[in-house]
Amino acid sequence: MLEKLKKLLLYAGAEPEDFARCQMDVQIANRRRLTAFLGTACAFFVALTLGSCMVPLLYDHIPVFAAALIVSLGLLAVEQMFPQKLGLFLNWEIYAFGAMIYGLGIYLGTVQTPDQRAAAFFAFLLYVPMLFMMRPILHIANVLLFDGIFLVCVTRFKDWRVIPMDVCNALVFGAISCIVSTFVMSMMYGNFITSSKLTTVAESDLNTRLHNRNAYENRLRDYPLRCSNSLTCVYIDVNGLHELNNTYGHEEGDKMLRTVACILREIFGEEDSYRIGGDEFVAFALDSTDTELNENMEQFVRQVEEAGYSVAVGTASHSAGGIDIDALVKKAEQRMYLDKSRHYEQLRRSTEE
């Protein structure tokens, strides 16, 4: 029972391996949601601020809405300044956005209207945990934190006649939010993981077990968002596949491709390695130093040669920010063709000698 509860709270009811495998895609989805919600919030608070200026009963709300607008604009500006940032940076932006929404609800429901029952905060308490995909335990922690802050503000600022009802509502809606958000996260992650597994089947190359061309095309645009310092494209073409197939049969050619793929996977990782054509492979190295990249390339070429095969390799790198991924891949491909030309030129000279 405790193990099931732990899995539910930490991994939304999924297996830890499946949960970890889909985290990058979840973060990319959260980033897109954050951009959309921040833009919507800015437009909404602009409308509220201007509307409050025209309605005398809402004059007291103008500073609150203006402050929320400034915070939303600031978060949106930061988000746009670092479009590739994910991980901890993205999580902190999400926490800040949630804190702004919760804080607005707490202020409006306690300080601004001490003699009325709070309503906005309870709506936010139920709605905010549904905005982003996170571990259920993190949503629960946020709900408990801001529900606690609300209760403290209620006892300090509210009229004694509405305190009992607000305290009761805070406890009830807080519990509902924890339960509902856990259930919703479980459903969302379950759907996400199922979709990810189906995609994996459709995006796997049967011979080499690497990602195939479909996966490459679907993920290519995400790479500029995933790097923090630099992105390197490694373009590879296996030399002599056609000749090997004609001389020894396709089984030997498939064996050569599997060998190259195995070495590529070992050095550059399964997640960022692709077979995009008959004898062409692409791998991406994120945030690697020049020294690390050179060592990896030397190791890759050496291991392929030790296995009795040959490859042509081209690489291209770009610092994070403003990466034209198509141009990056094209440059790596062109350098690969230059390396391939040198290989066949050397082979021709050796044959003549």
C-alpha cells in the first residue's frame, strides 16, 4: 500500500523508468503552456486594469491588477530572453507564475475584502494545479503552502463573522485540490506515457534499434530548446555499404549497420542518435566542450575501424541561442561529404599504387 502511494505521489502512478523517459517531452510541453498562459495573463490583467479605471467601485483594485500585470510581463520577458532553458529554470518560472496567481487570490480574498467570503482564491486553488504537468507531490506541497498562507491572512485580516466559513472552505477546497490534482496528473502522465510508447514503436528502426527518420523529423526542432551552451550535429555515412551488399549479401550489410549503430549509441547516447537513411546516421551532442567532442569523435571512428568498417563523418556546432537547426545539419552533411570524398580519393590512390 505504501509503495503504491509512493508511486502515485512521486511518479503519478507510472513506473519510474517510464516517468523519467518522458520528462524531456513533458518539460517541452510545460514550456509551451507557460508561454501561452503568461501571454493570456498579460492580456487579462491589461483588460482588468483598464476596466477598473472606468468603474469607480473597482478603483481600489487598480494597484493589485497593475502589480499582477507587471509580474506577468516580467516573467514573460525572462521566458523570452532564454527560450532554450528547461529544467530547473523552467520549474522556477512555473513556481513564480503559480505564486503570483495564488498571491493575487489571497490578497483579494483577505486584505482587499475583509468583510466578504473569499471566492477567487478557492477558484485558483482548484485551477492552478491543472495548468502544468508535475509530480503530484509538488502540486500538493504548493496547495498546502498557499492554503496555509491564506489561513494565516484570514485570521489576521478578515472580519470575525466570515472567518469560520473561510477556514472551513480553505480546508475543504485544499483537500479537494490535492485529491483532484493527483488524479488529473495520473491521467495526464498515463496518456502521455502511452502516447510516448506508441510513438517509440513508430519511430524505431527495426534493424539498428536506433530512432528512425520519423523520430528525427519530429524531434529536430526541439534540439535548440534543449541545449544550454552549445549544440553539435554529427552527420555520418557508412563507407562501402553498397559494395558489401553486392559482394557478400544484405545480411553482411545489415550487420555492418548494426555495428556502427551500436558504437554510435554507446558514445552519443540512444536518445540523440538516429538512422535517417540507408547508410546515413545523425547524432546530436548537447553542451559538449570541444575537447569532449573531439575525444568522442576519435573514439567513434577508431572503434568502427577496429570492427573492420569505415565511416565518413562531418560535424557542425553552434552556441545556444538563435540556432538555425536546418543550417546546422546542412553544414555537418556537407563536411561529411568532404570527408567521404577524401576517403574514396585515398582508396583510389592506394588501388593505383
